[in-house]
Amino acid sequence: MMQEDRVNHVANGSNHRVKLPDGTLLPRLGQGTWFVGDSPANKRQEIDALRTGVELGMTLIDTAEMYGDGRSELLVGEAVEEIRDQVFLVSKVYPHNAGTSRITRSCEESLKRLRTDRLDLYLLHWRGSIPFSETVEGMERLVAQGKILRWGVSNLDTADMKELFALTRGTHCVTNQVLYHLGSRGIEYDLLPWLKERHVPIMAYCPLAQAGSLRRGLVEHETVRAVARRHDITPFQLLLAWSIRSGDVIAIPKSSSIDHVKDNAAADQVELTEEDLAQLDKAFPKPTRKVHLDIV
């Protein structure tokens, strides 16, 4: 299958798409895999969930060499082996492996675990001690070798992005994957507008917040529950719909069961009104000053 046909096929199935700088269209809801693959007892359920997500149009699957020391990639590889051309496959490299001497080996090991010959997108997981110039050189070499089709970054704040884009080939970065949800809106002050000006979408990880008190505070909040009731959806679906409302954000919630995947996919059809957004803004205000980038 030619690359252009594959990209169109990957995006097919989603009514709402996000465009990468190279013109690639992706569904605005994908699938995250942090902690997926950690328990052998859950293997079948997790594979079925990923495949169901692809069937429902959530064709972007995100993983990383860090997740479970490769176990996540192994499970994803098994899940997508027979449907590889339907999937936009993303993985991430450790910062200490992002230099020219190690990035090729890391990528090849990820490819082996994922049972594929190329990644659709390869991300620097977070900034480490290796200079951006060296990471960019390594990424570009992988593109030239056909091992990856494009590259991006994760967990970089505005100053980091400006430094990256000052490099000649740094502008080849197609996305920045960061923490973003209704309870963590710091990127809206400067990072999100800066990226939007350059037509670089973000990928939002943990769009439902991490499990615990913060997530409970969101889903149990009176305003969240009221807006959700108005649309006859769950608070979780509302949080997902909110995260992708702008059209330039791709959210990658993790789901390890078919029922949760179906609920997530349905959030793509929710259209929030100006009144909904105003009420949510009042309950969870936009930042009015620079906020340090949240990372988990």
C-alpha cells in the first residue's frame, strides 16, 4: 500500500481529523498504552480492546520503549500485526538513547518488538542531556532509512520548542505530546498558541487525568456532571470531548477493556456548546500567567 493511500486509510473511520504539518490526517482520538502489557493475565483483553479501538476509528496507537521495559510494544505488536496498514503507529525513545550513537539501535529494537518495518511517528520522550541537534540528526537519519516516516517530541515546554525550531531541521517536528486535560490547562497560556501558529498539533496524554484524587475531583465535579447529563454522556466522555474540542489536539486515552474503548470512541461525536464551554471555563479557569509544564 502506498504511503498516501495508507494515511487516508488510517484516517478513515473518524469524522473529525487533525492535520499534521505534512498534511497527514489523523483521528482526533487515538489509544494510549501506558501500563498496557504489564499483566499477562490481561493480555487477551488488552489486545481485543486495541483492535476494537481501531475498528471504531481510533487508529492511532501510542506506545514507548519505556512502557513496561518494552512489554507494551510487544503487546501492541501482537495486536496490530495483521492490521498494520490500518494503524498509525507511534513510539517514543528514551532521552539517553536519543543520541546518534544509540537512536538507531533503540528504534530497531522497538520495530522488532512491534513486528513492523517502520514507525509512522517516533517521539523523543522528554528532554535529556543529549543536544537537540544530535537528536534531530538521528531522527532525520531514521527517516532517510525508512525506519520512521516522521518524528516529533514529548514533554517539551515553549522555551524548549523555540530552541528546537531554531535548528534548520528542527522545524521537521510534527507534534509535541504533553499532559493536557480539564484540570491541567497550563499549555493554553503560551505553548498551545505557539504551536498552533506553526500548525503543529499536540497529542494529549492522560486526557482523563491520572487515576486518583485529581481524576475523582474532575468526574465528580458538579459542573462536569451537569454538562455531561445535558448531553446524556458520562463525565469521562465529557472530559474527552473537551480535550479535543479545538480541532488541533489528538487525545490518546488508555483503555484496557472493550467497553471503555467504545465509550471513548463515542466521545468523538459529542459537540460541546458555547454555554457548555463557558461553564467549564468558570469551574476550571484558563491560565492567566505562565505555568510550568505538567509532566507525569
